[in-house]
Amino acid sequence: MTTAPIILGTAGHIDHGKSALIKALTGTDPDRLKEEKLRGITIELGFAELQLPGGQHLGIVDVPGHERFVRHMVAGATGMDLVALVIAADEGVMPQTREHLEICQLLKVKQGLVVLTKVDLVEQDWLELVEEEVREALKGTFLEGAPILPFSAVTGFGKDDLLKALGDLADQVPPKPVSGIFRLPIDRVFTIKGFGTVVTGTAISGSLKVADAVTIYPPGFKAKVRGLQVHGQSVERALAGNRTAINLQGLEKEELDRGMVVAPTGAMVASRRLDAFLEILSSAPRPLKHRQAVRLHTGTSERVAMPLILDADDMPPGASGYVQFFLREPLALKPGDRLVIRSFSPAFTWGGGQVLHVNPTRHKRHNPEVLSHLQTLEQGAPDEVLRLYLLEAGAAGLSRTELTALLPWDPVELANLLNAQVRQGQVLYYDQENQRYLLAATAQELEQQIQQLLTDYHRKFPLKPGLSKEELRRQLPAKMEVRLFNYLLTDLAQKKQVVAEKDLVRLTTHKVTLAQDQEDLSRRLEEQYRRGHLSPPTFKEAVEALKIPPDKVKQLLQVLVNKGSLVKVKEDLYFHQGAIGELKAALIEFLKKNREITVVQFKDLTQTSRKFSIPLLEYFDSTRTTVRVGEARRLREGA
């Protein structure tokens, strides 16, 4: 298996020697910007490489220590496998030491060690006091019991012990596969003469090759990978964990910004709303209030966000719960991504947590169903999470492409999971062309709804043969696709629960049955049209003859049409089927002998007035018996 490099990040208070430590270990000065050189502090993220004596390869991220640059610290800690908490022996534990440690906790960094720098400036008894202070500060954190190693960048003291300890920790880091969707949060954008726009960042998942098509999220700009560099070396493929520079073809520098994400087209969705599980630090100076604006940091992004606390009115220090963030500007994330929130003024780290849903609907607060769904997203198995997304989609269903954008899984992993759910009958694969899926329980509910609509319709209109497909579809959820509607009708027909005839749908059990008085009226009505032959009664005459309301006559006429006793030639004009059959035979015989027939000749043939002969001619045209040629009709081929 191809695995990604191990990422080691530094953390700690300003001027505690993080950059000097990296330069002493690697020979690389991570303070690359002119302003950093002048001010003597790290403002942006710095990067370096280290080959350990045991052969392990480390990518090192040097993050700023100054309070104003904590947002860069969050960016550096994202994707970190190990942390080196740097504490100057002459100063000990400082405010940013604690804050950086808390941020690493919130971002779920699991392993690391402590480096006591500048030991050449202190006496041994002072060093022992500082070590005791550090052990006390680490209690209850992921670094409790971690190695504490003295080091001097000036004399090189402790370097060998530090390299060995790093090697031991690196051996414990589980392999990080590079399968999955490639994602690179952008931290820098610049241009190189002759090459064009370049973005840099640390790839947090997947792999990318030269010539791959990518999209920048947000706002969805498309581009092609013209070239790749990893730690300054041109490569054909960049892996998760690599410090990567991407030369993008088709985009200008001014279109891009820090915090955007490079990923395959269709792999992500940008949204101004996200669900999260949030933990408030015990050290937070005050509760987080509902709808209180915060700064939300994730990856290389910083957004102003409003937390909608879903299960409480506020979140005091040490509390945790479900929150929906409403963002001032959209973000492109994946479930499982970590986030940190900070206050505006005075600035402090409030807490952090895990993204659960990247494009949710707006939730009602204190709603047990919403909270239960969020718990499934946080703690549920992949198949449970998948079914929940399909449940939320309802009658609209979701395509594999839409699921890929919403969920964090590799497309192959997602396809395997979907196939397993289809085999188990939990999920319906109703549209293979567009790869669309529906929760089987939703399909069952829709089929029950169709049957209930038809039941109600038959009860209201017992003499009508069925409901039109279009009218039936209009009464179902608007977001249901036509393909799903047709799929459900076919399924119900195969189960012999409905019958679809042309454009009408009815329950299999529905039969048009007339009461005794209706049977008598129906026979009288049919007799009128039989006697009328090719000069039948008008609708008004039929109503006067039966002495019943016009709508009742219309229903009886439709019953006779459905039985095949009458033929509807046009609105309110009906003929007995016997008369139509005789006329059709006579017309075909005439045309075979004479090749064509004029309106006058047809009028003579039928011995009717123009009021009936013209509609009859048009009827035979519409039923493909005749075809009009000029003012005459000819027998249509095959009639």
C-alpha cells in the first residue's frame, strides 16, 4: 500500500525556539518571509523535511506562536500526526503554550512529545522545576506521560535523543492510505513567470496527478493541473500529507484566495450552513451563547459564523452538544473535519469539534428527532449514516455524485456500500442511467400514497375508469422525479396492485359498476345513439331525453365510451360504435375503388349534414384510417 508521509507539527508560545529547533534538525529555515526575518517571529506556516535515523520520513509544519496568528496554528495542526510542544526552559509554560495544546486537543492530535528548548540558558535545578511545571500542565491531556526532552539549538545538546524519540513515535503512527478524494486547503496563491498561477498547501487526503481536472471550492472554478511540486521537487503525483505546490492552468491569481480547497470536480459542495458536534473548553472564560458570532477556523479557512445551539440555550465551559453554524461566506468541507471557534474581543479559543453535515437543512431547536439524527451522524456506522442521508432526501433521492460530494468516503468505498445496501433491500437503485438511489422505506411510503390517492379518487368518481398519470403525479411530492414515478408505477403493476392503461391509472380492484337506476339510464342513452346512427343526438338533446343533470350524463357517456359502446369523435359529439364500424368499412371500400374521396362525396356516403360529416372525416384522419391530400382524403397506407 502506498502511504502518506508522517506530519510532525510544532506548537508553543512565541519565541520559544520552534523555528530554531526545525533549522537545527533539518537545516531548513522555516521563517521564509521577509517580515518574519525582520520581526523574528513566524507569521505564516513554515515547512521542512526530516529523514530520521530509522528511515522514517517526516514532513514538519512550523506554526506561529503569537496570539494574533492562532488561525495559522489551526491550519498547521490540521492533518497533523505528531506534535512537538516546544517550551523554552528559561520561561516555562506560557499562555500560548496552553492555548496551542488545547487546539491540538480539539483537533484530535493523538501523539507527541515535549521539547524543552534553550536549556543552555538555565541551570540544572531550574530545568528540573520547569519539567515539573510541564508535567503538571500536561495532566489530563493527550500528552500526559509523553517524553519531555531537553534541547539546545545553539550547542546541539539533546539532538540524538530527540531524533530517537521522534523515530519511536513515528513507528506508532498507523499507515495513512492515500486512497480517497484528494483535498488540498490552499494557504498561499502566487504566480511564477512563464508558468502562471500556483497554489500551495498540505494535501489532507487522496492523491493528485499532473493533467488531472480539478475544481476550486468555493466558488467552483474549474482548472487543470499543469504541474506539481512536493517540497520543491517536480513530481508526477502528490500524496496525502505532501507539502504540495500545484500549477493551475485556466485560472488567474486574483480569482483564488487562502482557505479555498482544491479537489476533483463534483467531489465537494460549498455551503453556508453546517452541523457539528461542539466541545467548549473547560478553560473558556464564559459560556457560548445561542446565535453569538464567533470566528470559525478549519483547515486554512477562517469564517465569521453564528452558532445555533440545538439542545440548550447556551454552552458553559466544559459543555458539549450539537450546533448548526450559519456562515457569512460558504465553506467546502467534509464530515469528520475538525474545527475550532474563537471569540472576537478579547480573543480566546472557545472550543472546537467535528463537522457532521456539510449542507444540512435548517433545524428546529430542542427537536428530539433532529438530535437523534445528529447522534447517528456523529456515532453511527457508515451504512446507518448513508441511510440517514437518503431518508433526509425523501422522494427526491440522491445520485452517487451527490452522495460523493456530501460524504467523506472514497467513491469506490461509497459504491461498495451502496451495492451492499441495495442487495440487502435497504436502498432502491431506481435509475441506473443517472445512478440515483432512494431509501426502500421511502419507496414503500410513496407506493402507499399512490394507492391511497387512487382509493380516494375511485370513491369520489366511481364511474371514471381511472386517474390520469399527470394528475396523479401532481398530487405526489413535487421533488419526485418522473423516472421514479414511472418506476413505482411499474413496480405496483408487477405486484398486481395497480393497472396503467395508456394515460390512466387505476387500482386493480377498481371496476366501473352502475347502480340499477344507472344501468337503466345507460341502456336508454346507448339506445338513443344506436337509433341516431350517423345523425346522433347532441349532448343537449341527450340531457333533455334522460332528464338528469348534465354532469351525470357526461359520466354515463364516459362509461359507454370505456365499454366500447360509444365512440367520442369530439367534445360532446358521440356515435354508436356500430355506426362507426359500418361507416369505416364503407369508406375503405369506396377509397379502394376510387382512390380518394372529397367532402361532398363523403357527405353523400354518410347521408348526414355537414355538422356530422366534417367531424367524422377528421376522426378518421386522427385514427390513421385516412390522410388528407389537398381537399380530398386518401386511404392511409396500412389501414
